Amino acid sequence: MTTCPTRRRPARLVRLAFATATLAVLSLAVTASAQLSTSNQQIWYPSPPAINVPGGLHEGAAFGYATAAGDFNGDGHLDLAISASGDSPSGIAEGSLHILYGTANGLSATYHAQWYQSQPGFPGDLGQDRFGSALAAGDFNGDGVDDLAIAAELEDYGSVVEAGAVTVLYGAYGLGLILYNEQVFHQNVLGISDSAEAGDWFGERLAVGDFDSDGRDDLVIGVPREDLFGNELAGAMHILYGSDEGLDPLSQQWLHAHTFGISFAQNARFSNNVAVGHFNPDPYADIAVTFGKATSPRLAYGGGTLVIYGNAYGIGPWSASKILTHDGFSLAAGDFVGDSRDDLAIGYTDDIKILAGGPAGLSSTVAQTLAPLDIGPLTTLVAGNFADNGRDDLAVGIPLADVQGISSAGQVNVYYGLTSGGLLASPVTWHQNMPGVFGTIEENDWFGWALATGDFRGDGADDLVIGAPLDGAFGLQAVGFVHILNGLP
């Protein structure tokens, strides 16, 4: 996430009533391991029905489906947004959002809010919309407090089913996220290009960056299922620019493969994966986006990666761009080489390739290839500095990994940065059968489905957030857990 130079560097990685609910947290103290530690780790989950969660604990809630870090109340402590995209607080699996506010001692359940679309005054129509399917935090109005974009990728508009929508809640000093000047975006909003169509899933991907370096973050909304000019699932993305009043739909840019000279293709799913970083020395954020061929609704391969460079006018058809032959299932930007410019990690089915940033932007030459212990197409990549040593590390979520013979239990591989540059070739693996990690491995837990990083304790080292949205609890399936492993400065 790119922010004003005067603000604390946030974590990298993407919901008119103010309702509160209670979450339970466990703190465990065990032996530290490498730069991430289970010492005083936190495990968050929705509390049992007797503890004031609207409607009680819900099977299929999928708590931990998406996560995002930001300072939503401007107190200098990082907060955490966690979605439960299958939650049913109204009796319908609409989805909900939990905000854990940070304190001087880290995240606290005492300062917690829950949002969902059936709340009085909350925008949007009640339905099985998968509210919270994607999250992204950024300061869209430049007031020094982070705001939150929340996707409901299955939102309907009348007879137009699963068109998708994105709600933006704005943060306020001392208050956090509030219902004031909130915005809802979809393709029938004035200024947003194209029109809402069935199955578009507008907002399936979200990312944030300051592409024109004006001190206000901009929002990338990916629509990889968009049909264009007779090409099914060709894909597109919208960029909404920040302003003093918030995101401005009238200044949006609508971009697709053909914008940058790439031929339209069915199933290309342009914007299926998006990463934002600073790949060259200028102050403007850049975008990396994949395009390829679809093999199932959430996968793409067989194409490439397009890098689009920001400038004083932002990102649009005028932007310098570069097509890389490297394609993949997931992307992450981070300074892995250690030259103060972001590099790009591209996840494949059997390895991860690192492309280095430089004076002219990303290189086409692979700087490093990492061979994970286990990997699959549904991987999640995120960069963070878990040791506060000036070198970014890379966490790889592999939710479909079979662990000790248990199908799709999930695991996370962490590649630590070297002081000499690059990443350690052998990862440290985390799963729920490791000493000190809460829980036990079970089939289809999907440990590692969602990842985020942030310095929640204020000690200078990033912590790692791991979502396991299909983990069961209290005899119910797919309730979901979120684990936080602490970085060690």
C-alpha cells in the first residue's frame, strides 16, 4: 500500500449503525523459531453463541476468508480487518466484516466492530453476496487515516445476478471506520465504464497504490470475469483515483489487455492477479497484472504478466508498460534484493520466480527461482519484514497443500530475506501440526488461504496474519480461524 511520505509505512500484502460483537482470542507462549515466532501468538475466531455475536456462531461463516491491515482510527496503531464471507448474522449467508483495533499492546477484542449488509443504514441489498470476498486498505481522501474497500463479488442488481459491488468505508480520527460519506461502486454507477452483467464478479480482486503520487491512495478493482467484445472471461480492471472527498468515479480509468496492445482472448482473465509496488526509482506506484487462460473459475495460466508504470497522470492508456512472458497464479511485490526498489514474486504450480526492480523497472530476467516444499495453483503471496532487518521476506500460503497425509489441510512457507540480498532458498514451513501452532491439521482447513502482514505490536517487525477459513470449531464446519505469528526485531 502506498501512502503519504509523512505517514508510517503500512504493511504490504487485499464493511448507519455501528454494531459491536465479541471475538475470542487465545495467546500462547512457546519457543520462537527463526524470524517468526509462536511466542504470544494470537488466534482469533468468532465466539460461541452465548457471547454476543449477532445470530450466534455460524457454520460456514468462513472467518478469515480475506484480511487487510490499516490504521483506521489514526491512533498510530495498526488495525486488522477480517472478513467472514459466508457469515449469516441475519439468517442468510450474506457475509460480515470484523475490525480489530490496535492498541499499544497489539490487537484487542475490547475494541472490535462488526459490519454486515443487513445492518440498519448499511448500503447494499441483503443476499448471499459473499460480502468481504476481498479487502484493501488505503488512505483514499488523504486525511492521514486509512479507509477500507470491501468487495461483495456476488452482489445482484435486480435480475442481474452476481454482478458484484465494492463498498468503501472511511476512517475517522478516534472513531475508526464509520458510516459517513461511504461509497458503493459497481458498473452501473455514473462514471464507471461498462455496465453490470451477470457473473462479472466486480471486485473479485482489489489492490491499492498511489499511482500519481498526489498523497491520496487509488483503488484497483479487478473484474477478471468480464466478457469483452465477444470474448468470454477476457477480463478488465478499473482504477478509481483518490481525492480530498474520497474515491472519484468520474476520473476512473478502465483498462484491459487491448489497452496495452495485447489481443483479446477468451478466458484470459486479465486482472486475475494484481500486485502494486515501486519497481523503479520514481515516486509513482506501479501495477503488475496477469493475463492467461482459465482452467476453472479461480485459476489462470498460459499468458504473461503486464507491468504498468505510474506517472504524474496516474495509470491509463498513456502509461509506459512492459509485457513479461512470465505468468503465474499469484503475485507479490517486495524489496527482496535489498536495493530499496520493489521486486516481483510470481507463483507458479511448482516454483516461484523473482524478477528484480531497477532503474528502468522490472527486469525480464529471473533473478532467483524458489522451489517450495509443496505448492499448487491456489497460492497466496505476501511480502513482509519479519525481522526488521531492512530485507523483505516472502510468505507463501498453500491452502490446498496435503499435510502429513491430510488433504487440503494447508500450510505456509516463509522464505527469509538475506542481508546479502535475495531470499533464503529453503523455506520455513508452518502448519497446524507444528509445535506451538494452535489447532491440529484437518481435511479442508485451508490454512494459508488469506495472508496479510503488519506491525501490530509496534516493535518494528512485521507480524504474519494467516487465515484458515474452512477450519471447524465447536462441532461446526467452516467456522474459520485467523492465526497471527509474531515477527522478531
